Amino acid sequence: MKRYGFVMMLVAFLLTTLSFPAQASAEVKSTFLYNLSNFYGKVPYSDVRVRVDRARDEAYVIDRGVVRVFNDVGMEVFWFGDDPDLLGIYDLALDEAGEIHLLSYDFSVPGYPKYHVIRCNYRGEAKARMTITGSPPEFSRFFPNYMFYRDGKFLFLSSSGMRVVVTDRNGVFLKGYDLADILEIPEKDRPDTEIFGFSLDSEGNMLFTVPVLFKAFVVSPDGKVAGSFGKAGSAPGLFGVVSGIAKDDRGNYLVVERLRSVVMVYDREFRFLQEFGYRGGKPGNLIRPNEVAVGNSGKLYVTQVMNRGVSVFTVTTD
């Protein structure tokens, strides 16, 4: 009987340690602030893209080719996108001077779609257009749907192709990454493997999630896997269908879990701290959140579906 009791205790211990992620003791406080709004009330966004201009404390939301700009308290102050010269806007990035760069597609030409980076002034008026040049053959059929700007360089991501291209300010190819190759994903599994969330941290590391692997990854600028975390499951801290990912100013990772409609917080050592949101109709609840973007003073912008708009929280860690 003593041996049986010891075995049962061991089994219980193993089940506990294998089923749940390591949890740190730091305290996370999340507070719902508001939804992005205009003078008519909450803007009923559904599954949009948010980019934050931290230098000016403004948020840009791209929704079906229209860009709306919100100030530091979440009120709309400007919009653009009805100019045919801007084509179909998919993403945007801002440079040090405050100029806006749009990743736009032209579907009017037969064959493969043509994409351009359109440089605009602060009013969204087109000033110049560029394309990526000098790409090697393996990146010749590269169709990005994400764009970032950092330190005079553009980074483009094809989430379905799991490829990244880095160019200079003029669109000249500098380097490329095959993230599927870096993760050693077998060729037969590549068609079913896709990135759902992607961002850059302050050090230039690429942060992204791959739902079918139940993992989040950190890949350094030299193309090495600097870390990964995640485990399949439905308990707090575990991955069902993960999407958006970002890193805040304290080094914590914020990861969206769509099935349970939560944002999960992990420390810099990938230890689970806490989660917030949850499915529901109250202001602080979320419905199938998708992307996250970090702002100033601990602000976090979270997109979701069902016309629930973009929710803004503050997230602080003790």
C-alpha cells in the first residue's frame, strides 16, 4: 500500500508539471481603459490591424483600405484612404520623420498582384512609390502582408509563406529569412503551417506565433532561434489557437489566445504570469481577439471580431 501511494503521488506530480506551464510570482495588473472611438461613439471594428506611433502617442487602424488615426486618449482625429493613388492598403509603418509608408496592392493588372510601398506625408497624401528590387530567385514570388520600419530599414513578412525580406529605405534587398527552414519544418508540412501573429521587439528580434505548432518563437536578426515557448492545452497559460504577440517595455511577452479570448502574459524567461480578457459582453471582455500592439505608459491595443472594436488596456507588472 505504501508503494501504491507513492506511485500515485508521483503520477499526480508529473501530470501537474507536464500539463501546466511554469508560473512566476510577479503580479500583473490589467485595466480596461476604453475602445477606440469617434464623436459617434465606439468605432465598431472587426478584425483590423493596429500600428502605434509611440513618438506621437497615436494609433493607426487599417480597415478595408481606410486608415484612421486616434490620439493618446483613443479619439479619432484624422482619416485617409479614399485616394485611388493609395491602391489597396494592407499595412503601414512610420519613420523617424513621421512620414507614413503604406504597403499597398494593385489588383487591376492581370496575373500576379503588384505591391508597392507608397510614401505619404502626415496627411496621407502620396509622395513617392517604390518596389522591392534585387531579390534573389528564391524570393522572386514573395507577396508580403505585413510591413515594419526600423532604423532605416523595411521588414516585410509573408505570413502564409513564412518568409521575411529586409530592404533599405529605397527598397533594395538586403537579406531574407525562410522562417520555416529556420524552424526545421519538414517540406511536407509547410503548406499547412502559417504565422498568425508577428512583431518586432526593441532589439530587432522577430516574435511570431505558429498555431499548428502551439508555439511562440523569438528569432534574432542573425536568423537564430533565440527562444520558444508554448504547450497545447485549454488551461490558463496553455495554447489553443494563438495569434498576436508583442513584447512590452518591461520585457514581458503578451500573446493572444483566440479560443479562450484572452491575452496571456509571460515574463522574459517565458514563465506564465497571468491572463486577462475572457469571452463576454462587458467592456473589459474580448471576443476572439487577434492582434496586439504596445503603446506608451503600459497601453495595449487589442483587436477582436463581432464589431467589438479595438479595446485598450493598461498592463503593468510588479
